[in-house]
Amino acid sequence: MLTDTVPEATASDEASPPAKDEQQGSALWREIKGLLWVLLAVLAFHSFVAKPFYIPSESMMPGLLTGDRLVVTKYPYGWSWVSPSFHVLPHWQGRLLGRMPQRGDIVIVTPPGTTQDYIKRVIGLPGDNVRMEDGQLFINNQPVKRQWVAPTIVPIDANSPCGSTQDPKLYDYRVRGADGKIYCRVPTVRETMPNGRQYNTVDLGPTTEDNFGPVTIPADHVWLMGDNRDDSADSRVPESDGGLGGPVPWENLGGRAEFITFSLDGTSVWWNPLTWLPAFRHGRAGTSLRQN
């Protein structure tokens, strides 16, 4: 039988809109919690397993160039106050499950009194006596083997300009290649550590950093140097000049450089994808930075 009477709203009908709001609110909170867990997982991975690292200077030429992107592992030497990516932990001495690096390792280091990261090579270990005379490195009074090798030819680009009129150290080493392009012809010396590890260094002639020491490395410290021996703020350089100021506590080591993931020439801009591919340097991706 038809009727014009409209059924009265029940209590359950009136409660429906708030229930939907609660469901939407809980769904949003679940999404936020999920994103927070992902963020925490990424931060934990970066802090305790591995993280990317960008080469900002020419201090590790000729092996590493400005614009190289690396993978740095955090666990080879154990963990310390510098392990978290943002160095948020209070400073304490020593390392958790700590192990000393080997001579020749390329490491990330946080200079004392700062929160920034440098990249250098391990030269001296605790107890070592190190010195340098006219560019010749000595470890425990034994000269480190040096051998002049063929110059390293580096293509000139925005990230590797081969010096400038303001920074003339490399400017005179520009040469024109057979293809008509300008290259940086870097004088190169291969050093061999007492443990057999080999790496190439840059030697541009006499500099103030070519002489230091002798220095005996204290316990739980390391001596670090850049491969670009004539342009590296490392253990030879005072802290007042931006260097490491001598032996560095091993808890300031943030990790070991493993390999190059890719390298950019400095012409890309993040907001323009069309510039990304042309900026990739060929032949550098996958280059290992370790020797067995």
C-alpha cells in the first residue's frame, strides 16, 4: 500500500557520516605511518649499511673526479658517532665492533670539530712513523715506492676545468688532443704501499705540503692524505687552513668508498630531465675503488 509518510531517520543512519570520517582519518594515519617507517628504514640503511657520496673537489685526482658519485659502506670499520648520515649522535671515543682500516683504503672522514665529510686515503696506522721529504713519502723510515707513469688524460668539462686563472695549479697542463678538444694532461706518479696496495697520485712540482714530519701516529688514530698531493686539505694541513691537522681519531671515519656508481660533468640541472643523459661521463660507472 502506497503512503506519503517518510520514514524517520534511525540512530544508525545518523551515525554513518562520523564513521566514514573516522575511517578516512585512520586510513590517512596509516599512510603517514607507512611513510615514516620507510623514511626510518632509509635513514637506518644510510647510517649503518651504505650511503651515496658526491665528490666535491679535485683532492683525490687522478682516480676520483669532481662529479663522481660513489657508494660508501658504513660497517667495515664498525660504527661510531659519525656513522649516522646527519652526525646527530653525541661525540664519544672509540667504535662499536671497531676494526682498523688498511693502508690504501679510501675513506670518508669528518674533520675534528666539524660535521662535514672529506674523502681521503689511509696512509699511516697507529704506531707508524710517517714523514715526507721533497714529495717522497716515508713510512717507518722506508721510502714508499714511487714510479712515474703515463700522464692521466682528463677531459675538460664544467666539473673538471683543469684549473683556472684564479687557481692556476693545473692551468698550464691543458693540451689539445688529436680530436681538437682540450684535455688536462695530469702528471702522474704511482705509489705502492708496504702492503702492496697501489694507486696513482698527482705531482705538479714542489709545494709547501711536500715536506712534513716525522710524525708518530698515536693509538686509535690514522694519517690521511689526498691523492692530489699538491691540492689536498689532509693530515699535512693545519685545521686553521681547512685541513685535518695531523693524525685523525679513528672514530671520525665514516666509512669506506667501494665503487663509482656514475659521474656527471656538471652541465645538468635537476629540473630539466633533458640535461641529465648528456651530462653522464662515459666509462666511469662501476669502477671499483678497492684492491684485494
